Amino acid sequence: MRTQISAEAEEYRDERWQREATRQVDTTLDAERFIDRVGFAACLTDARRPGPSLYVAVCGRRDAILPRHVQKDPEASHTWLLKDDLVRRGKIYYSKLAGARTMFIAPRMIRYFHAVWGLRRAEEPRRLSRPARAILRVLRREWEMATSDLRDDSGVKDRATFTRALDELQAAMLVVPSEVYYQPKFTYIWTLAVGRFPDELRRRIRRDVALREIARCFLSSAGMTVPGELARVTGLSRPDAGLGNRALVAEGYATTPARGVYVMAATDREGDKTSAI
């Protein structure tokens, strides 16, 4: 049987994930504070997907559902504009990560995600496709470039191949968008991730530590997690998610009342004593 989130945990998430009308995200600073507090969040997911979401926080309600035509929806449009502002400001990591998840990551969590999904330079010839390496060479020479210019200079003319290669580079935490323009035509400006977040991406973290801290970050904002939830939210494999959660149990941060269910039972990161939910 599918494990249900407890009513107490749902109320806890309402507060932490700002799924309340009195705590809606409205401004760019609100969005930065929200992402910094939860550690990482999706952009335009709704109540049908687990985890914190900027769109749901903009709506300020637990049952927010994206409409069929998001272009005409004021809350979806506002979320998209906030995303553009966050990209321009460059204080929050934003990119398409594992499993094509477009995610915001707070600076304090970047090094842990990089330890799991990041790609070292020595691994690039073996792990990256030829089009991805061509794009990366151009960006390392030019530092930043608009989509159309990057396609021309890299020689990756086919649009679908270029998009797949760019997705590869984002998933490896090598390239991020740094600006977006709508006039004279819509385009992203792409840059090297290490140029925006040099300290976070150059710091080496053991993989087991990264799994534990990603699990801790989610559990501290979710209150409890059920089987498969951490993997769905982050893109971790279920074995890796289990390793992270079990590490929290070993140190006493969490308890596991049932298989695959983990409940926060220790002091949260703000230092408030939190009882089991």
C-alpha cells in the first residue's frame, strides 16, 4: 500500500514550502529567501509532484495545479518572470539537472549536488558527447554567449542535437543560463557555472556526505519522507536516496517507523527542537 503523508507533516510542509495564502512569494527577494530556506526547489511543478516548488509558493496554496494554457495564467507568468530575475541576479543556482529537472539550488547546497552529478575535467572526454564538448570549448574561450551564436560558433547546427548537448552540460553542472532576453527575439545567454559559483563548485565533497546532506535538506523542509519521494524530488536513484536517509538515522537526525519512511526527530537547521511528526 502507498504510504501517506501524515496530516501533521502536510501542515509542516504548508509552512516550510509556503503553501499558505499569508506566506505567498511575491518578489524576487521573497523567492531568494524561499529557495535559501528550503535548500532546493523546482520552478513550475504543481501539487501533482512532490517537493517544494516556486510556482506553488507563488500561488500560496497546497492544491495549486498548473492550467493547460500556462501562458495565460497570471500565477504561472509571475513565476516565470521571477525565474528570469533570479537568473539575472545570479545568487541562486538555476539549471536543468538530473532527469531533466529544472531546479533552483541555494548556494549552501551547490557543492553537495555537484559531488553527486558534477563532472570533473578529466572525465569530460569519456562522459560528454562530441557536440557537448564543442559547445564547452566555445564557452571556455568566450565565457558567455547567446544561444544562436553559441550554436554557430560550436558548429552544432542541428537544433535538436544542440539542445541535447546543452542539456548534457547543464546536467553535469558545467553550464548555466546567466541572462534571458525577449527582444528582438527570445534567447538565453549561457555561461560557465564555475564562473558564477567558483567557491561552491571547486570545493570537493565526498559522495556519501553529499547524499546525507541532500537527504537532510529535504527532510528538514518536508518533516517526513515516504518511499521514493526523495528520489523523485532530486533525481537521485532510490538506492542513493536510501543511503542518504539511513545516514540521517545513524546519526540520530531521523527515525524510520516503517520501511522507506523517514521522520525528522532532531534539531532542525534553525536550531529549534522539532518533535517527530
